[in-house]
Amino acid sequence: MGSNTLAEGFALLGFETFPNATLETVENVLSELLKKQSKALVFLEDSLTTGSAFLQARSEATGIIITEIPALNKPDSYKPSVEELVEKVLGSAVL
């Protein structure tokens, strides 16, 4: 889920995509996956990783794997949420 360009690339690989996804789209899709206890591999642009269903899926769902992807037009501005934890535990030198 993310920009149209990102979705086009994943569609070419055979993935179900949600082009030009919004936070509402992400919340609806993840809520449905959680409700059905589905197994899924979800790729999200990092700007779409803030909703309550996202946080619930990331922390509670064992069958849903979520991977954040930087926006194609801003790859250098991407900072994964796990980076802060890794820095606290192992130090900034490992990054």
C-alpha cells in the first residue's frame, strides 16, 4: 500500500495492491486482516504506518508481517521505527 508508482511495481510481481492508499485504506485493510486472523505479507510506505490497526497488527498479529518501505521520491529521509531501539540497545555505531 502506498503511492501509485510503488503499487505498480508490486502489481507487476503479482501482489494485490492498493494504489494511492491513505491511512484510512490501511486501517480498513489491516482491521479486516486482524478480524479474520488472516496471514499476510504487507508492504507499506512509511508515511502510512501510524494508525491503531497498524500498531495492533505489528504488535499482536502473528500471521501478519509488515514491512515499511521508504517513499520512492524520498529514500534518504527514511528512518525505520526499529532504528531508535537498535541505537539504544547496540549504540549508534552499528547503524
